[in-house]
Amino acid sequence: MTDAQDRRVVALVTGSHFVNHSYLVMLAPLVGVLAARFDVSIAAIGLAIGVQNAVVLVLQLPMGYVSDAYSRTLVLGISLVVGTLGAALTALATSYAWLLVAQLVLGVGVAGHHPAHYPLLAAVSTDENRGRAYSAHAFGGSVGLAAPYAVVAGTTALDLSWRVAIGVVAVVGAVFAAYCLLRFRSVDDEITRPGLAERPDERPTLRSVPGRIRALFRTLASSGGILGLTVLAFLTSAAAWAIRTYTPSLLVRGYGLPDGTASALTSAMLVVGAGLILAGGGLTDRVGAGPIVVGGYAALVVVAALLATLSLPLAAVGIVLLLSGSISFSRPARSTLADRLSRRADLGKNFALVTIGISLGGVVAPPVFGYLVDTAGLTVSFGLVSALGVLSLALGLRIVRDASFAVPGAAAGADGD
């Protein structure tokens, strides 16, 4: 391997994260528009987003198995190509049923990105720079989360259709997919595929599937740290999906901002979050994961609670810029903990398990918070976001405490490959 090749892999995986996260949230800034277009409730559009995340959840472990056992770039290719197809189908939707099907296809594509990304990053990073590698990756994802809001703000200003906004996201994804897969053709096999010792001795058969599934779950259940991180990922994902999906509604209905301004401010919030990811990654390498986890989740509690009052002066609404950033700041620390608690042969599966927590948050939060926004109001909804921050902080402290004892053994096992 060369330093140039390592940097290329990090850059390509970061770009893939940008594309996949753009696909994940491209309906969020259009919730109100799509509800009116298809004559359904806001909660129904939240359900469409939940369908996508449900598919991602179901396919995590199968994608993680293929990544760990056969090829990381095969999973990456499936992610980019099928995800782009789902985005294109979404742009062409003519009915709510079509929208649901398009989100299902999109979910099949998005399902592969974490099980492919994390083993690729682990293959080209070391203990000295792993936090920065993960922060670069998370930075790309956060900018990807911001991109659809910026696109919608731009198309709204130009009085263009919602189809144009989603079409722009799909075209960008298609161009990157072609470039990324072409560039990965020259990357060494030791990066793109698992080591020989980690590959299965024989091809799986229908008869062997139950035994393989039992062995997989035994491996996953043996790591309390990874299971704890999965629950933490669920809590923070639920909070993040509520923030990404309903912050525009908070700003419009709670603080009286115009639609375009609300989308632009939400996009700016996610860009600030991307910058805080880079800060969090650098600090994780310097001071460790514990202080970063505590600081990020404590900030989430405070900021969400303040916004939930709906009584901030309009000049102070800029505090919304820190809302998703409080979660983003701690994300590299969470990824670093998952890496250090994993054996190399289990990286794809362990990160797939953590992603199940992330996806489950995406399944639950959009429809549940959509229902709460419709029935209980914005104060209750964003008060619940603050409560999720409290739970995340408590669990994060527990995981960091336990990891301080477990990490040396896990790291030794990892380095023994």
C-alpha cells in the first residue's frame, strides 16, 4: 500500500458517504410539499422515509457478511448503483404507492454503504490516525445530509419542481458512482477484499445457512460493547432523524420563518455539524473518545431543550446551527470505539450491527415524530429529542467506562490478524 492509495480510498469512501446520505434525507426537506402533492399526511411521508430505513435495517447483516467474507467493493458497487436507481425512481413518482416502492429500492442500495465503508477505512488507517479517517468519512456524510436541503432551497428560489431537486441529487450520485467504481479498480486486493484467512472455505448452501446465522449471532452477542453501541446508535439516530426531518417545521411553524429560509438554515445546521465532525475526529485522536462522547450528548440535551420552548428571540434561533452538530461532534468517537472493540474479521458485521441501530432509529423516528408534530405539537416533539439526549449521555458514559477495561484485549486480538 502507498500513502497516496490510502488517501484515495479515504476520499472515495467519503464521497460515497456523501452520496448515500444525500439519498437518505432527500425527502426530508420536501415533507410538506410531498404530503400536499400526494394528498397524504405528514406522518405518511415519514412512513415512506421509515420504509427506506426498514430495508436498510433488514439488509445490514447480509451486506456485512458479504463484505467480510468476499468483497468490500462488491457491496460498495451495489450500494451506489441500486441507490442511484432508487433516487431516480423517487424523482419520477406519480403516486404515493410509487413513492413507497422507490424508497424500498433506495433502501436496498443505501444498506450497503456502512458495511463496505468501515472495513475499507480500517484497512488504510492506524491507531494514530483512525479518528481522523472516520471524521473525514463522517464529514462527507454530514455534508451529504445538508446537500438536499440546499438543493431544495435553490430550486424553491427558482420556482422549480420537487422532481428537479431530487433529480439533481440522483444525477450527482450517478456521476460519482461511475467515477468511484472506476477508481477502485486499481486499489490493491488486500484493501478491497478480506484476507485469505477470513474468507469462507466453501460457498454457502441453503443447508448451511441456519448454522451460519447461529454462528453470526453468537459472535455478535459475545460483544457487550458492540451491543451497547448499537443501542446508543439507535438513540442518537432517532434524535438525528427527528432533527433532520422536522427542524424545517420547527422553524416555520414554531418561529415563523419562510419555507426557503427554514430549508437554508437547516442546511447550514448540517454543514456546521460536518465541521464539528472534523473537530471531533481530531480531538478523539488527541484526548480519547470519552470526553468527546460526553460533550456532544450534553450539548444535544441543552440545545434541543432550549429550542423546544419555542420562546427564543428570533435573533437567537441561530442556536439551531448547533442542534445536529452536537450529535455529529461525537460520531468519530463512537466509530473509534466500535473499531477498537472489534476483531478485524468481524469489522463489517459489527459495523453492520451498529448501523442496524442507526437504521432502526430511521424507521421509528420519522413516523413517530411526524405523528407527535401533528398531534402533540413542536414543544413535546423537540422535548423528546432532548430526553433522547439524556439517555444517550447516560449510556455513552457507561460504554466508555466499560471500554476502558475491554479495549486492550480487543485491540490485541485485532492486531493479531
